Amino acid sequence: MQIQPDMDVLISEVGPRDGLQSVARTMPTADKLRWIDALHAAGVREIEVASFVPARLLPQMADAAEVVRHALTLPGLTVMALVPNRRGAEAALAAGVHKLTVPVSASAAHSLANVRKTREEMVEEVRAIAELRRALNPAVKLEAGISTAFGCTLQGEVAEDDVIRLAAQCIEAGADESGLSDTVGYAHPAQVRRLFRRLFAEIGDRAGAAHMHNTRGLGLANCLAAHDVGVRTFDASLGGLGGCPYAPGASGNVVTEDLVFMFEAMGVKTGIDLERLIAARAPLQAGLPGEPLYGMTPEAGLSRGFSQGVLHG
Amino acid sequence: MQIQPDMDVLISEVGPRDGLQSVARTMPTADKLRWIDALHAAGVREIEVASFVPARLLPQMADAAEVVRHALTLPGLTVMALVPNRRGAEAALAAGVHKLTVPVSASAAHSLANVRKTREEMVEEVRAIAELRRALNPAVKLEAGISTAFGCTLQGEVAEDDVIRLAAQCIEAGADESGLSDTVGYAHPAQVRRLFRRLFAEIGDRAGAAHMHNTRGLGLANCLAAHDVGVRTFDASLGGLGGCPYAPGASGNVVTEDLVFMFEAMGVKTGIDLERLIAARAPLQAGLPGEPLYGMTPEAGLSRGFSQGVLHG
């Protein structure tokens, strides 16, 4: 748990990684750094700043090490990177990240399509990364994000037993925590409650983040459902960056601004200043002119009398 | 309660009234009727089809009686109309509606601005309408919708005691049920749970619909919160019609399509066929060309393997 005394929940911003990964145009490094600075200035305390994958596969992430180096200069920030395998973890550890996240798909079909490995092979990859981390820098945290945990566009339904077993196997293999990701936007609140309850029952406080998408508009409802059953870390993306290529017009990740608004209105402290967070859209937009940004709160403005942690407290 | 054996919740479509009220252009009557027909064909069983207000104030509603007459021909449909006062109720009862809804604002400032009456005077209006209903057609249902129940753009915070007292006073004055409306999109899930719990404690099964807006993206999360504490009737608007003039780009009412998707995915039966519901956007769009429609589910499409009441059941 990265939660600090002045926070009830941890909002983990994934825009610079998950968001940018879905954007065709490469964002200039200088704009990425300004964007990350603005997120940090708003009080964001964990950012997934990059993924360490071959630059020829994802040119957007060619500057991963440089972005990490800059992010490390920001006080109090947990600098996180996605790594799909041991090689990526080596590069990320060399760059100095505080936390690694490894995507492990609960869908057999998605696992093969996404990383060309079976689920069992990915658990072994987690084990190898955990050993590498122990050898190189034991202070680094390691998360396994169980993707397609709520359904899969390739195979349809994903068995809940598979999800829970895989999460437990990743912990056994050396991950510090396992979170659940609604990679394709299929989750609904009843399922979110059921699956996270099972996750807590299985791995206790090793249960990690809820990573929800907003593909069918249920992102915030699913985060609320996860919070109801005890989840305290939530992935989100500024401006909802991260559209689904197969779902034109549908936004991808849960919008950070709306999520922070929801929690703060409820009196659940995020540690994030909402006005400054909305201001962080400017450098994002500057680096990706014309890219559509989502978010109802930035468009509507804060409600009259909204004062973080006070109104409706 | 209008809930039928094959439904766990009642979705009350308010687009033809609340939605159109915010649209500048007047929708041709023939298009309204096709839209209402399509909603009914999708399985919608309660529609707020019009408001009975002076045509000079709201030209959009000049055809209210004609719309009601047509809607009355649709089997199994509860035909509902908004009436702000006794005069409107007379016209609505003459047209033959099944259900009247009277907006009673919990915000003193909004009540004066909206209907030029104090809250106390509105309770007396409810009493007069209830007596009129008893005299003319006792079978007609009467709902008092407590508007600005979760906050007000004019006065800011609205005291929860005021909301609950007003709801009880409306029941005492003869209304069959009192619902709570987040007229301006200020509600958050913790508040929704707290206030509806208090409403149930105060007036029991006379507690009516949750009328949520999506101004800051919290519409579905608020409906989930209301459902959690026992609310079973939900107002919503096809395509989220009903924008907020003061919040450009922000959709207004909860989007019916997304709400139905959420409930059906959860196994909570709405009685509504989602594909047919999405098809009902066509006559709406035909009647209001160029008018922006919202809704993530229509844009993303149904999830693979989604089968109402089956998947994730």
C-alpha cells in the first residue's frame, strides 16, 4: 500500500503509459515531462510513466528511460513502469523505477495474442522478474496486473476461478500485489464486488489496484463498487486517454478528473487538487494537439461550493 | 410501484419531457410519436411524455395533449406528464395521463426562480392537485419529485433535513410517492445512499424514483448507489438528452442505454431489449438532426457474449 496519511485512496495515473499506448502519434518527450510535472504538482503520487518494450514495436515508448529519469526527480512520487518480460524489467530496473507492473492475462486467448505466451509461462516470467528485482534492487515493488479479468474480446467470458488462481500464483511467484484489470470494458459492478471480495479472501492485503475502463460508461460505477469492498488503489488516466481502437468514440480508461471528483465529493481523500489536475490537461493537449480528451468534470466545472473534503462531507 | 413480474427495476424514460425541455428546436410531433413508439417497442413501460405548461413559455410542449393521446394507445405503458401546478394538472388529467409528476424544489432559491413559489406554496399546490385528481380520476398516480435534492446551483448546499421534510409533507398532502432529483448534477454516491436511506426511513414504500444527472460523469455510480439502498425506479433519458445550458458539452440526464446495460449486465432485469433501445435513437435523431446524443454503450456496442440476464448472471 502506497497510501499516505493524508490520503484515503491512491489514484495511480496511467495516462503516460496506458493512455499513450493507444495513441498513434508519438508525443514529444518534452511534452511528456511537462505533463508528468503537472500531474505531480496536482498531488498525484503514483504515475505509470512508461512501458519498457522494444522501441520498434512501440515508438511512443522509445524515451522510456529518459522519462523515468525525469520522473525520479519529483519528490514523493512513485515512478512505475510496465514491463512485459524479464528483458523489459532489466531495462526498467536499470533506469531506476520504484515499481514494476507486469500484465498477466487471465484469458488464455488474450495471453497468446498479447504477449505470445501462455498464462503459465507468464507466471514464470513474473517469477524471473521477481528474482531479478531481488538481485538488483529489493526495494523495488512488483505488481502483477491480471488483465482481461472481467471478460475478453477474444474468448468472451473469463472464468472467475482462473482469475483468482492466477492472481494467487503471481503472489506465490514473488509479486508483492495482484490487481484486477477490466482491459476491454466488460466489467459491471456486481462482478467487480464479487471478484475483488474473492481476491481479498485469497490473497488478503496483497490485493492491488482496480484498473477500470469506461468503454460502456460504467467506469466510475465499477470504481465505486471496488471501493465498497475495500479496494484502495485505482488506476485512471487524465482525460480518459486510451481509446479502444475497436470501439470508435468510446473512451478507454477511467477519467482521472471524474474519479477524483467522485471520491473527493464523497469525502474520500485522494491527496489530489482537482483544479490543478484539470490544469494538467493543458500540457497533455499541447503534446497531442487534436487528440480528443474525455471527462465530464472538466467540461461542467466544479459544482458551486465544492471544496475538497468539505462539501457533503 | 409499477414494477411488473418480469422486471427487477423500472426504468422511467424522461427524454420526451426532461430531454426535450432543454432543446431549443421544437421537435415535430410526428417524430415524437415515432420515438415514443420505438421506446415502447424496446420494452420501456413508463414514459414521461410531456409537460403541461403554457405553450408560450415552452413551445416544445404545445402538442402535449396530442402526444399523450397517442401514447395512451400503446399497451402496458404508463403515460406520465409533468405538471407544475393545478392548471397543468387539469389539462393533463383531461388528456388522460396515468401518472402526474410535480416538481417540488428543496432549494428555497430554486423554487422561487423555477416556479415563483415558495416550497410551502408548492406543497399546497401538491395538495390541490391531489384533490383534483381524487375528484376527476382517482386511478391516476401522483408523484412529487423533490428537485435540487442534492444541491443547487443557486444556493449551493441544500439541507438534507429540508429534503426529507419536504418529501414527507408532499406525501401528507396527498402524493402517492416522493422521489429525489439531482437536478443540477451535484450528487455523489455517499450522499445518494444517505439521503435515500433517510427517505425510506421517513416514508417507507412511498419513496419514489432516483432522478440522476450525468453532469460530472457520476450518473451511473449514483444509480448504483441508489439501487444498493433499495431504490427500484430510475429516471433516464435516451441519448442522455437534456444538456445543461450552463455546462457546455456536459450531458444532462443519465443515459438510458448505459443504465440498462449496467443493470442487465448485473442480472438486474429492466424488461428492456437493449438492441431495440439503441435502435430508438434513430427516430430521436431524425426529429432533431444535429442534436448531440450521448451514451457509451451505443458507441462501443454490446460486449461479446452479452446476453441479457445471462452473461455474468
